[in-house]
Amino acid sequence: MCDNDKKYAMYFPNMIDSRKDLFKNFYEIRFLNDLPVTKKNRFTIGFHPLIASYVLRHILWEILNCPGGNQFKKIEKYTINNEMYNKTLNIFNSIYLEGIKNNIIFSYDKNFRTGSSESSYSGLTNAKMLYIYSYYNLINKSEKYNKFCDNILNSLLLDMDKGGCCIKYSNNQLWIDEEANYPNFILNGFLSIIRNFIDLVECVNNTKVENILLQNKNILENLLPLFDCEKYKTSKYRLTTYGIIKLTIKSNNNVKLDPNDVKIKLIYNDKYTYLIKNTNSPALHDGRLTFQNNFKIINDVIYIHFIASELFQNKIELSFTKNNCNITKFEISQYRTGGADNMGTSKCLVNFKSIDFKYIKINNKFIININNLVEYFEPSITYFTKEYNKKLYNVYHYNHIDNLKYVNKYFKSNIINNYINKWIKYTTEWKDYKLFSNIKNVSLLPIN
């Protein structure tokens, strides 16, 4: 038996074979001493915070003599497997040491294929770790883990403009983003974070988390109408969309545009600022670059691919470091949901429409207001993009329904309940809706 198999036997003695196969072959989890490492979504093998949370959750089930359980019950409901607890002290400590390496809890290093170096950690990961370590410390009773959980919670409340995952929408409305790359407002991730908070306060007394849940309820009730897309009889995945603007530039000294002479930023609500990077992709619209801020220059035209917020004011700051330039034409692309092949994808139509726009010019800097985008860019609806057994499923719409049902057992909100019922009704209408019924190999049912 190799060392890794010994670790699996030690940490997961009662794990079912299908789950063990998932850990070994899909998540590619290996153990370096007592630290779980992986190549999943990484360029090199190393620590992955979210996958590490899956490992800890399974080990905690083993300690509580309920392998493969679900959310944890009150600690009094369990008998503690002391042998398993002592065997696994090191792995909880090893992952804790990863969490305290930086000011940002469980940050992603530069070797990740996903995520943003500007905002390098995930609200969902930290919420899961908060839940796990708070519960684990009911057994361990260590001051260091008490402090650690306080730090994790504080990281969740760190605003995005300070590199965190939190969006303080108003005085009593708080949104924690799943991935802190930009103000995404991803519903599925947010609901998963709320679920972890609810599970936590049902097991561990924490007044601060209870107050956060109240703010989460307020913002959820406020934004659910925006997540509803009656036009396409489905919910939206996020409250951001994606498109291209096309700027025709005239250089006053007739010098050819150079990407190194151009600096572009995207600014949301005069608060959250992101650099739009130059891309060398030969395609005008490259699917690999979707939901990334980037630009390319062709002759005297700048094509800016950018993530547009439905909630916040969008500004683009365009600077020329050498040339004295003017914008002579402003055009915007449009989206169509469904795509020409009807295979359940959204494709950008590169047929640009000229529009008027407002901007301020200060020396060689243009500040361009990009508003009223809904009529140009299609919303980011949930769609039939997950393939299973050669059929396409709308997984996230059903996830939204199930997660809303779960959180509303705690919130007991009539507003939330109304959207649960409305979104269930949408699924009964899909069979008669041409856009969905024409997709090849589609299943209108949830994956079960």
C-alpha cells in the first residue's frame, strides 16, 4: 500500500468507494505530510482551500461517528471517536497554518488557473471553513481556533475595494460574493454561503453571524426581483453580463495605436476598480475570454471586452500615455441567448450598433459612462449548459429553487417564497418555450 493509500485509509476509513474515487481521481487529492494538496485548477501541485474544506468535512464526520453525513447537528447528538480525533489533529492544524499565512484567510497563490490575483480568495471557501472550524472547536476547545474563526469571519466582512469578498450594498444589506473577482452577485454561491451561516448558528451560538444573516435576508429580498428573468422563463446566474464596445480612435499626430500606449480601467460605482488587460487572441470574440476584462487593438479601433454590472454604474477609464487622441465613433455589441447552433450557449453577435455616450476628457484620459446596458447585452440567465449522460440540463435554476427552499426555512420570507413558486412554475413552461424545446438532447428535469 503506497503512502497516499495509507493516508486515505487513515483519514477516510468509512468513505464509500464512489466518494473515494471522486477524491482521488476528480479532485486529485494527495497528502503532503498532513496537508491535502492537488493539481485541480492549478498549474502545479499545491494547496487548494475549497478542496481542503471537503477533506475536513469528511474527517469531521468520521470524528462524530457519522461518515458521509450532511450538515452537523448539535454536538450533544454525537459520540466522539477519540481515536479518530487524535489521528487527525495534525491535518486540522496544517490547514490552519495555511490559513494564517497571509492577512487574507485562505488566499489563492499565483499557481491557480482560476481566480483573480487582485482578489485572491473566495467567500464560499471562507464560509465553509468558518463553519467547519467553529464546529470542530466544540471538540477541540482551543483559543487559537476561536481566534482563527473570528479572523475568518472578519475576512468575509472585508469590502471588495479592500481586496475582500463583501459588498456593503446599504446599511442593512450585505452581500458576500462567491468569488471575489469583481462585484458579480452570483446567486448560487451567495445562497451556499447563507446555508453555511444558517448551519453554523443552528449548532454554535454566534450573535454576529445571526446579524449578518438578517442583512443577507434583506439584500436577498431586495435583489430577487432582479434575478428573475420572465422573458426567458428562468432565473439569472449573476447580475453581471458581458459584451464588447468598439471605439474608433483618431490620433492627432497620425501615430499607429500601440497597446503599450493604452491603459484601460473598469470602475463600478466609483468604488471598485479593475484593470482591463490587453489580449493577443486572434479572434474578435474568444469564448475562452468570456467574463474577463480585456481589450485588443485592430488598426485604429479598440475593442473592449468587459463585465458590465446590472446593479452598479459602469465607467471605463481610457488613457493614452503618449498619443493625443480622440474618440470619433462609439459602438456596442449585442448578445443573443441560444446561439446559432441551439446547443444551449450564449454567443456574442459582433454586429455593432452606434450609440451616443457621455464622457469626460481630461488631457489624454477619457472617462466614459456605460449605462442602460440591458437593451444591448442579454442577461446572464441560467441555461442548459451542464451535460450528463449525453443530455443538457439547467442545473443552476434547480439549484436556486432548492437553495431558496433551504434558506427560507430559516428566513420565513413571503417574498422569497413567491420566487420559489414562480421559478418552479417556469420549469413546467419550458416544454412549450421554443428557445428551450429546440435545444438538442435537452432534459427539462433536474439531475437526480
